[in-house]
Amino acid sequence: MLFSTQNTRNDRGEQIHLQMVGVCLENVVGSGMGPKLRYTEVDDLKKVKLPHAEVSAALESLMKIPGVEEAFIWNTCNRFEVYFFHTSNRRELEARIEETFFGPICEERSKLNYLSDTDVVHHLVRTAVGFNSGLPGERDVAQQLHSAVRLASMAGASGPLTEALSDSVFEMAREIREETVWKRFSPSYCGAALEEALRDTCMGRLQSGRVAVVGSSNTSRGSAEILRRRFGISEENVTVYHRCHHKDGQMKSMRRACRGSSRVRVRDYDSDTVHQAIAKSRLVIIGIDRSQPVISGERLARHLKGDEQVTVIDFNTFGSCEGLEGLPGVRLVDAAMIEDKVRDYANRLVHNPEFLNALEVLEPMVRERVRGLRVVFEDQVEGKVSVESYALGVA
């Protein structure tokens, strides 16, 4: 089921369109048979990407722009994309979006992607199945989209249109992954990153020591699961340091991913509790999204004892650590190094003939499925539920 805005109107009779303005990093698959994309550099992505804690406020600002009906923001280490349903003049609205979210780079419009209606849906589907990822086929990207939509719902920015759109994208991505050869090429980004980062690490030593996972993001939760399933690390040796509240909806996911592991709620990640935990661990995985470092080399040095070695893997694009380089006994693998390692993994994958054959089959399949499917969504109007169905065609 896929959504088309061609015949969608709000309760004032105004026609609603779907739009995306955003930036993304280049990948080894490219645009394929999807909408043609422009790619940006990591430094430009950093200029516009938001720390997770600031996304809710950004959504509130977005919803104040006249004509915006619903919206969500897909904000990851590979993309910053603003999606919105609107009733306004497209170019005027794009200018407002540029000014609000892309100020540091909007003077060069050639760096931004502008997609409308069916192209947006096609792009979402290709991205959800991993065609637009640095690691082709990665599964984590669909969970990131789910989190983006959930955050928009909690912020009051999304509604039935967003729900119908995301449900349709998720369903198609699931079918493609489970019912086609693509299921053989659906790696986990976290898994690939950890495999590459720990390739030369003594597993026996790692499995016998403490592991600290910092953060409650998809990356943190996914890493905790992968450590248990793929690396044979006992959940009893893993402690997750998080800031989850029961009311934010993440605790259930946290408990499921970290079953058997200890969970410690901290007020903030720059606390002594976290620094002490890092010093006592052999492996530390940081999956937070902050614009400023929270782990200090100077503070960490106070807690380090003996000749123990600790590997710190920091997924944060902005960098969670400061002053760890050269600290005795500490090996830091930062986000840039992770991307390099994942790129090596991806480059090996795209030289696999079976992968290339799968991609050749799936690109037109995605296009045809997008062309022929429909979406059904429900809208509560004056106490009655009206069900609408719209066809989607791809040019």
C-alpha cells in the first residue's frame, strides 16, 4: 500500500501535496532507478544535522510555517531530510524550509534535494530497503525512519497522512526484504561497524571483561543485541547507561534489546558514573547524538588504573569524546573511522556478482510495486471515520 497526494484535500477543501527537502551522503548504489539525488559532503551534513534533543523543537518551528499540515524529520549520520504535507505554494514553502533548516548551506541550492509527491514515496521506499545507505541493504535504516515518525507523533507534528505514508513504506520494505533475494543482503549497520572495528581484537579478552553501552538510541540498543548474538558476550557483562523515561516510549524497546543486561539511568552522559564505567570496561559503545562532547579525556584519566586497555567506539557524528587521543590504554574509534570501515565492507559487497544481480532485479521491482499499489487511510471527521483510497503512479 502506497500513498499518493494527488487527490488528497484537507477539511477546508485545499489540495495537499507531499514534499521533501534534504541532504544526504553519497553511497555505492547511487540513485539507480529512483529520483536523481545530489550528494553532499560530511562537513556540510554536520552544518545542518540536528542533535536528537533538538528535533522536537525543530518540528514545532516547522509546524508554525503557514500551509504545513504534517511533518517529520529524518535525521541520521547519513541524511538530514525534512518531509512535510502542505497546501502552500511549493517554491515559497521551500524557501522557508531552506531558511529555517539549511541556512549554512542553502546559498548553494545544488547541494539540496527537492522531491515532490510520488518521487518522495519512491525515495522513501528505496531508502527503507537500504538502497540509499552507506552500507547497502542495511536493516537499521527502517528502524531510524520508524523513530523519526514516532518522534513527530510525540511532538504533535504528524497525523493520519504521515501514518498512512509510513505504514505503506514499512510494509513494502518488509515484503522486499522477506520475500526476495534481498534478504541475503540485509546486514546490520551496527553489526558491520562492530565487526570491522573489532576485527583485530582478542575475543577471549573482550568476552571476559565489562562492556558499557552509552545511550538509548537505535544504535545503542542494536549494539547491545549484536554483542550478545554475534560476539558471544554475556549479557551479564553488559551495562547500558541511558536517560530513558517510562513516558517517552523507549523503555519497552530498551528492556527488549538489553534483556539480561544491567541498566543504569543517569541524569546526563557527562556524569562521573559514566566516566567511571568507561574506565572499568574493556569495550565502550557510545550511541548518543549530541553536538558537544560529553566524555572528557582529562576526567577519564582520573579513573583509569593499571595497564588495562579499553576500546571506545563512538557512533556520534558530532563526536562524543574530547581529549582521548593519546590517552594511555585507550583506543578510540570515532564516527569518521566507523564510516571508513563500513565503506570498506560495502565496497567488498558491491563486487559480489550475486549482490549486483539482486540489485538489477530489485530496482525495477520496487518501481513497479510503487506504481501499482494503493494506500487506504482513515480520517476522523465529526465523529465518523471516513476511509479513502488513492492510486499511485510513478512517471
